[in-house]
Amino acid sequence: MRGLGSGIKFACPHCESPTIVRTSETVTRQTRQAKLICTNADCGHTFVVVVEAVRTISPSAKHHPSVHMPMAHAHARKRT
């Protein structure tokens, strides 16, 4: 999984240690699947994560016709 800066961080769900992406593949234009492995040798958990683009914050200047994502809405402030 690639991103700006240091990328997405995902802790092991069992021991909360950092993980390493072993493989990654595109599933759809909006979805990517990756196999991660825990860096804690005493844990060694290997698992799969799915990353999906779900909402648009700022529309693309190069919109692809097959990509359909709703616009994100600002959360309304709670009034007291």
C-alpha cells in the first residue's frame, strides 16, 4: 500500500506491534488488498487487509467514468 510520506500504518490486531506489507494487489480502481505480517517474532500473525476509497473530499480534475464516490459532508457542530 503506497501513499504520501511514510504510508499507511497498520498495527497487528493481536499484539499491536507494527506490521510489514508482504504483497499488495489492486482489486478494483477503488480497492486494494494487502497481506501483512506482524514484526513481533513472538506473535508472527499474518493477515489480509482491504483498503477502499469511499468518499470524495475534493473532486478530481481527471474524473474516470467508472469511479462513483459520494462527496464527504462536513460534520455539523453539536449545539449545546
